[in-house]
Amino acid sequence: MAKLPQNVRPGGIATLTTRRGSNSATFRVRIEDITVDDVISVGQPTQGGKPVVFTRSEPVGMLVQTEGIKVTIQGEFVKTETEDDLVLVLIKVLGVETEQRRAFHRLPIRIEVTSAWYWRGRGNPVAAGIQVGSPATANSHDVDFDETDPDDGHHDKPAHVPVHVVAPAPTPASSAFLTLGPRPPAPVAGVTPPPAPKPQPVAEVKEPEKPEVDENAAEGIWVQLDDVEVCDYSGGGIAFITHRPLPMSTWMSATYPLPVDMGPITVTGQVRSMRRRSVEGRNRTYIVGIQYTKLERSDQDRVVRSIFKYELEKARKASGL
């Protein structure tokens, strides 16, 4: 599911964009509320002194500029509500993309990926040393991995098995015997009763020590992705076209050939943005942005040089040289 960054909060100012046919309109709105389901409430915009009316499921875009980061939101209109004489427009978030100041030049290009994998689990598989193609970890079946499709709310994860609960047997009614125990014998005249037995010490039962849990341990498995393409890359990150939505912060690893015969390269990183690219029945695709987390300096230099050589070659062809 597309999650909003923490710096997008109520009270912020956003730019709301609508497109109807060939016409587009932009409005400046105030964020009034954000629900746990990432539904944003904004003040109803006006145009020419009249309130703007939206249709059900109408696609809208939002741009939120915060300190040092720009957040682009894809959403759809849900409904209009009135609260304390304020008309609110409710927008469901479908995709989120963050953009920070870039340290590297980005090259838009389409490259078919040789292999691509994502980590279906929890924890950091890179820090844990779990290589792509390794067998599943021992407790991978316990992982609850959210693979929500933001377009239709479909969850691609194992179904939960219903648990059969047996009700306890009814407790019999209390009685004096059950409550007080056996009655002592009646005293006999002239007979001294025997002394009461001394209570025996109760042995202390120690609970077994619980094994220490490594909070940095990774549980899960690397799952292969099919039909993945590079759509742009730079020395700091890369964007892929996939047929599966990936949650934010998901680990991903991919191998692809660099252009201008610079050879293959393998990159690993985490999902930092995910947005819908197209909705065409079962051919739905997404653009997933990855920030490198494990890229050697020599490989980063190869990436940067491949971009420079590609654009230089492209400029030469355009000039006829």
C-alpha cells in the first residue's frame, strides 16, 4: 500500500491538479486531515467563485512541497463532506513518489532486466547476508507481507486459517464441601487432638529462560520478478517498470546490462516510491523507484560513465558525426 511520508501532515499546503479531457486545472488547497487509511481531506477548491465539483473516482494529483523534499501523490476523489461549515474533499491515495535534491544525473532509458528479485519478508536481508536465490529462512511462513494493490485493494498474501475454539465445560455449582474441604472430626471429651501437620515448603519453579531475539534478524525469502524493465537510472537510484506493486521500503535486487557495452551490473536497494503507470485489465503496471543501499564505488563509477557515454553517443548521432 502506498504510504505517505511523515512530513505530509494536516495544516500543510498542497497543489491539487485535475485533468478532464484536454483541460487541466490547478488549485491551492489546505490539508485538513489524514486518516490511518491514507485518505486526505482538503478544503473544497473554488474556480471563478464557484465550488469545484468532482465525480466519483475522478483521478486527481497532489503536490506537497516540504523542507528538502517534494511529494507527488496520485489519488482519486472519494466524496465530499461538511464539517463545522467547512466543505471537505476526500481523496484516496493510490500512489506516492518522493523527490529529493539529486546528486546524480538521471538517464531515461528502457533496458530489459536480466533478473530481478524482491524480499518477501521482514528485516534486512543484506545485513543478514542472505543472498538472492537462497532458500527460505526457518520462520518465513510466519511473515505477514502486505502486497496491497492500491488500485483495487487486493491483498496477495496467504489466507489466514480459521481457528476452531472449543468452549470450556460448564463449572459445577459451588458447595460447602468444594469450598471448605473435608470437615474435621468432632472433638471428644478428655482426648487431646493431634497437632496439626506443619506446612511443607513449596519448591520454587523457575520459568525457562527465553532465547534472545535478534531484532536485526531477517525472515523471509527472495522472490523472483518477471517482465521487469529499467525506465531510468542514475548513480544514486533506479526506476523499474513492474507488473506487481511493491510496498515502501521493500528490498529489491536486479541485474541488467549497462548501455554502450559497459557490461552487466547488479544493484540492490529499497523501494522509495511506487506509483501506478497504467490500468489495462490484467496488464496493470507500476513504476517502482529504488534507492541504492549496496553499490560499490567502482560500480557507481561505471553507472555514471555509462550515462555520460550514452548521451555523448546520442549527441553524435543527432549531429551526424
